[in-house]
Amino acid sequence: MSYSVYGYVYDENGDPVEGVTVLPYFMKKDSGSDDSKWSDEKYETDSNGYYSYSPEDSCLLGSEGVCKKGVDYFYCTYMLGGEENIDSLDLTDAMFHSHKIPNDDDLQIDITLLAKLNPIIDSHSFPDAILTQHEYSMSEVSYCDTSWHSADKGEDRSQKLIYDLVDIFDGHQLIDTVYTWDEVDDREIDNNSSDSYTFTTADDYTLKIKVREKWNTYTQVTKDIRIKYNEPNVDFDWTPVQTNDWDGSKIKGQEEITFHNNTTDLDDRTKDNYTFKWEIEDANQDDSDNSDTYADKDVDFEPTKKFQSEGTKTIKLTCYWNDGFDDQEVSISKEINIYPFTILPEFEFNNPIDRGIEVVLTDKTDDPDEVFSKLVFHVDDYYEKYNPDNPNYGDDTTDNAADSDDLNLGDEFKHNFQAKDNHLLRLTVTYSDGWKDVDSVLEYTLNPDEHILEANISSDPEGLLYYGKNEVTWKNSSTTANGDAANRQIDADWEWNDKDGDDDHITTRSGEDWDSDQKFTFQYPSRKPFSAVDGDTDYNYNKNVSINVRYDNGWNDVTRNSYNINVEASPYEIQGSISYECNVDNYTH
């Protein structure tokens, strides 16, 4: 059994291709055997692209017989130069055709070798990378062009190889994509995937995505990027932040303030790569400049300051750094409010209710920083004109204001008030506000209480109707809220008006002992008023009894309070009646 195979090999432009190695491979497909083998012979095209071979001796497939025409297959393998190693299937630049063994003696196979194509990257992404310490990623979507074909007498056929009944090749196959970050070794990643990386050093880098396929073709895209160091986060604070408990969260004058550099950055370069400048604003009491500047300092430098004037001060911290290519600077400014130290005076006292009662003023001012230097209490007071203790009694009022003399914090000051009028109480504390002595004043108006007597009278017999010229006993029944009326009253003035119609008959008794009984007999009866209306009318309460009580209200012994009532005096009236008895016998009408 013999036959010959011949043909031509052309490139995609139809020109003959010289030096193409043709290797036959046989596979028995009938039921007798599945043995297969490569030909031991190699055939190359000449300058005209022509080749031929006679596989007469190569068609025997072991002990199972020979290939059958029209049944079994052989493959023509076209090797485009280079060494072939069929056993290891190093089939670089190979193309394959399968053919049934022909029934005739000759098989012409003309082959057109199409251009070999690279893998296609359909889309890709590179990071917009500019800074270190940030994770960046790049990705690709790619595929292999599976349209490589050879032509058998004008019919395109896909390239395919089955070796030992195993599918070896069907079209082209991608192998892992290579991502290159320049700072690290190439990393092989699954196709149509992505890779991420974090740069730690500022520099210029070339990023690459290299898509490869099994037959040593590849496509590559690149991007040049510049990676810089991150800008530092410049920040600072200070301690203490509160030293004045009396007037809010404030820093008082002359308090030593320490400033702390809290600058940080993602690259942890502050220690050895940055320098700093501090600018601290201040002025003296005479408005001359007292600002401080500290240049070329490291991050651990902590300036201190005792401010010499109150007000808002600007503190500025500037960081000088390099982003890996250029020198840079970044600053931050903050305001700090410096206040004079403040002491708020505080005191307590009792409220007097009688003249001459001792009022105790007790200082409660707090001074934890011990800047107090002087404390003075002041009270307004005077002697009234008729105050028995007034040195100028009966002539004029006399001043009784008083001041303490340089007390200490927590001391007491005592005063006997002599007048009931509202009084001004004042506590003045002298202390240093941090730069100079100042006074802090607390004032309070004292409103003393007084005793009130409610004047009243009672009579015996009781009631409003008094008949005939009976003697009536009148009593002083005045009261006070706290029940000490007996101790407060001095004397009483009485008055009776024994009216006779429209005529007044007034009797007065002045300066009577406040607790003495007063007796009086009305001489005239009350009269009924004229009425044009039939029937009785109410009696006319036309008589008057009044008392005017002088008493001590705690401050002034000439205070008076009066009470007045209207009463009626009536004549005795006798209601007469008669009775009779009549005995008539044998009366006939």
C-alpha cells in the first residue's frame, strides 16, 4: 500500500514559502488498533514552496496491520523553522491539518499559511497613581484570536492537534497575564483579572500589562507614572488648656503654655525628613512686640511661652518637606485667647429684723492659685433722727456706714444696723490678674424685715348694740404675726364720737398705757333715719370708736397703726301686753 502526498505552501499573500518542515503523523481509526506514530521522515518546501513525500513505509502501525485507505487518518504538521521536538510537544509556530488516507495514490494538499496574530487586549486600566501608601490596581480584558487557519485546496480549516487521543490544541490559548509594577518582580495573574500594589518609595515607574498566549506571542501596554510622598498633616496643640475655674475655660496671664507638635504623615518621615518653624505672637504691656520665632526645629521640639498681655494670639507652625522630587512647605495657624486672671467675690450674710441686731458678713471667695492680696467689706447705714442711740438725737440723722480693714479670705465682718432703709453691701477683692493688681467687686442690696402690728379693739359687753347708758369697757386687742404684740406696743390714743343726730360729741384720751382698759357710756341713742318707705328701717350705726397704737417695728418706735369701728346705742324699749277673764252665766242672745 502506497501513496504520495504533495502540494505547495503559500503565505497569506499567495507567495511560496521556503523551508517549511512537513511532518506526517498517522492514527489508525478502524477497530483493529489505536496505535499511532510520527513519521521518521522530514520534508521541507523548496524555493517554490513545493514539497512531496511517499509514506509507503511509514503507514505501518505496529503489529495490527496497515492503515486503511479512506478510513484512517494522518496529520500534516507544518513547522515554520526551528528545531522540532515532537515528543515533548514543543510545537512553537506549528499548524496542523487532519486528512483521511486517500483512496487514490496521490493526495495534493496546498497550504496557505495565514499571518500569525498576537493576543488582543480589548480593554485595560492603569492606576491614576500619584502618592505612596495608597493601594492602586490595574486590570485587563483580553482574548486570543482563534481565526488562525490553514487552507486545504481553498477550504479554511481550524488548527487542531490530537495527540494520543488527547486534545492538545484547539485554536490559540492564553496563558497567565504578567503585571509589572516596576518596584517588584513580574507577577503572573489570571487572564481577565486585576492586580493591586502599594508604592512605598517616591520615584518614576513604568507599569506594564503583558498578555501572552501559548505559542509565544504577546501584547503589551505600558504607562509611565510618577509617585510622590504624601503631604504631612501638620497639627499642634498646647497645655494647659484651662486654668481659670472662675470664668470659663480660659488661660490666664503669665501661665506657662507648652506647645506640642502633632504632625503626622502616611510615610512616617517626620522624624528624619522634616524641619519646622514656630511663630508665636505676643505683645508686652506697653504694646511693644514680644513675639517668638523658632526655626529649623525637629518634630520633638516643644516651645514654651508666658504671654505678657491679654487678647487673641496667633500661633503658626510651618513644616518644610520634600515630596521625593521638589521641596514643599505646609503651614497651620491657630488662635489662643489669653485672659487676665479673674477672682469672683462671694459672701453670705444674715438678714436683720430689729435695729441693733448684729449682721455677720462671711467671705466665701475662692482663690486656689493664691493671687489674692486684699479684701474689704463695706456697708451703708445711718442713725435715724429719733433713734435713741443717735449721737445727734432729735437734730439730724447720723452716718453709720462701716468698712473692714484689710481682711483675709474667709474672714467675717460684723455690723449693728440702725436704719431699716435698703443698704448697700460691698465686697472688694484685690488680686493680681497676671500682670497688674485689679479690684473685683460684688454688691448686694440688703432689705431688712420689719414687725407689723395689726391694731384692733374689743368691748365688754360684746356686740354692736348697746342699750341705755350702760358703761362699756374697751380693750386694746392688737396683734403681731409672731405673737410679740405685748413687747412691741408703747402707748395708745383713744377716741369716742357720741353723735347726737348730726352733732359730734368727741371724747379723746391720749398717751394711755397700751394695755389699760377704757370705759365709756354713750349719752345719746342712735336715731332711725327718715324713710319715705313704709315699714321699719335698719338702725343707724352713727357712733364711732377708734384706737391709734404707737409701737416699735424693730427700727422706728413712732410707728403707728389705727383701728376704727362704728357702733349703735339704743334706748331701752318695753313691749306691754294685757290679759282678762270674762264669766257670763245664762247669757241669751
